[in-house]
Amino acid sequence: MAAQGWSTVRGRTARAGAAAGAALLLAVGCTMQEERRPTVVQEAPSAPPPASAASAPVSAAPSASPSPTGTATPSASAAPSAPSAPPTRTATPPAPPASPAPRPAAPTRLTVSAAAPGGLDLVRGGAAREFAVTLAGGNVRAYTALKVVFQMEMMPGEGPGPLPAGNGFVLERRDPSSGLWRPVELRVANDVQPHFLFSGGAPLAREAIRTERFRIRAGAEGPVGSLPLMIRVVDTTAPASATPEQGVPARTSLAVAARRA
């Protein structure tokens, strides 16, 4: 009875071990089968290369999104650009107050002056003395022909005979172009010759200055004494109806003395 029970137990144990071994062999075979199958490796999609900062667009257009009705909304062709900043304005300093307009110059008229270094104290039969006559044009007008003329009153003579011409004086003007001294009329009279009886002269512009050089000597014959040498500037283009001031716009004088050596 005991031996039968042991045999039964041993048979059950053997069957259980055989079942366990079969199960083990089945598992090993499945594993080997799995190892023989080819392994499929699925490659992940490569990421797009990053866009560089230089090529990146300034603004991206919005993508199309489905409309509530199911139709796609067309994407905008270009995103509206941001408004540009207004230009910077530099503050302009206030303009300085305008200076008052210059006052017009006072009107000036033609003037004449005469200068004789050392004076005109002459000796009969001696050397000549030089003097200068300067014309200064004013700002009122220009002249087309001005002539410097000379006059002297009669000087009492010596002896019963007639007085020499020009009271015995010789007057000359230096020609600026040639440098030569040329004779100039010295009128001796107690009256004044009208301006319209003169001719010639040279132009003088407004505010221009002209200096003419003269010399005078006392001849060996003639009276002695002192008289003014009258110097007048004549406008030889003035009509006969002009006033004395218009015909002779400037005048001056120099004292001339004659004595015996």
C-alpha cells in the first residue's frame, strides 16, 4: 500500500517535471524565433535646418486657418509692416532780431580844394611854384565834363605902359599822359566869365577823386603885390539856362604874391 502510494507520487512528479521542461523548451524556442526576425529601425524625420538671422523674413505671413463654414481663409500676401518712426527734428534756435536797416548816406556834393606846399610867393623872373587842385565827386551825381579854370583881377602896374598879359604870370598844367607842362589860360578881369562860354573838360564819376597838377611863375615884367588866384570848376555841359551853382558847382582860391628879387 505504501509502495503504491509512493509510485503514484513519483509519477505525478515526473509528469510535472516533463510539463515544466516542455514549457521551458517552448519559451526558449519562441525567444530564438524572435531573435531571428529582422529588426526594422524607423528613422525619425530630420529636423529642418535652422534659418539664419540674415535670411529670416522681417515679418511672417499668417497661415490660412479654416473658416467657421469649413472653407479655408486665404492667407495674406504680406503682413502689414510696422509704422516707421517719425523723423527726428532738431530744435531750431530762434532767429536773432533783425537789425535795423542802415540809414541812407547823407547827400554830398562836388568839392574842390587847392594846396601849394610852401605857398605861392613868387619872385619876378624866378622859378615857378607848383600847386595841386583836387576834385572830389559827391554821391549825388556824376559829371561828363568838368574843367578847372583860373581868373585873377587886374594888378596895378608899374610905369605908363600897358600891363603884360596875365599880370605877368605864366600858368601851366602838367599833362598826366605825357608828363609835359602845357600852357593854361589865366583870365585877368574884374568880371566873371559865364560857364557856357567854356568847353572841354574831363568826366568825374560819383564819389571819384581826381587831382590835377599846375605851376605858376612870375615873369620878369609885371606889377608886384598879392592877389587871390580864383579857381573854379565849370560843368561845360550845363545849359545856358542853368543857375551859377549848376554851371560852376565848386570853387576855391589860393593867394599869389609877386616881388622883386
